Amino acid sequence: MAAWVCPTCGREFKIRDQHHFCEPLTGIGEYIEAQPEEIRPRLYALRETIRQNAPKATERIAWRMPTFWQGENLIHFAAFKKHIGIYPGEEGVRAFAEQIEKAGFKSSKGAIQLPNEKELPLEFVAELTRFRVRAAEGKE
């Protein structure tokens, strides 16, 4: 049973005042602008780093997250209250497991949490993005 129903879109959530988007997003810029002001510069920096390292990729919203696509989903990212999640897929997390652990980032099967209180590891994101581009190009 839902604890809260958004009065605008009617979606049901377990958490009261759950952050969400009532209307489907059309682009990454729109997604970033809908986030809290203090997190936007981090999201724009992340977007630009991915863009520079995946120049052939197109931007889209997939799974309600900013996504870079190049024949497949290369990498997604999303803002949360205490971190930014990046989603390079299971293969990406596995390949960078040692770096993830050394940096102290939480991770799961296909996700890495970049805490908001830490400096954004843009060189790590660049390296991860290049890895994902090479993997996607190898499947073409």
C-alpha cells in the first residue's frame, strides 16, 4: 500500500514526498535542471566528462536516467540525496573493482556510488567511459 500519492501525477510511492519526475524527461539538460541547485555543477561536470570520452555517443533518457548510447547503453548516471550513481554495467564495475574499492566507493552488480561530500573523480569516470566505449565498439 502506498504511503504517498503525488498530487500532480497520481503516482504512488512508499516514501512520503518521494522525489520524482511527473512528466517524462526529454533530455539530460532537463534532468540536470530538475535536480537541487547544489548538485547541478557536479552533474554538468559528469556529463561533460562522459561526452568528451564518448564523442560518438548520443544522449538520451533511459530508465529515467541520463544515458549515453553507442549501439548500447554505455553509461547512465543519476542524482540521489547523498551520492551520484553511475551505471557502467556489470562488466564496467568488475573491470574497475580494485579502483572502486581503493577509492572507498560503494558498488553493486552494475552501479557505483560517488558520494556528494567527496570530490567528483572525473579522471576515473573518463577512464571508465573509455572502457565502455571500447567494449561497445568491440561488439560492432
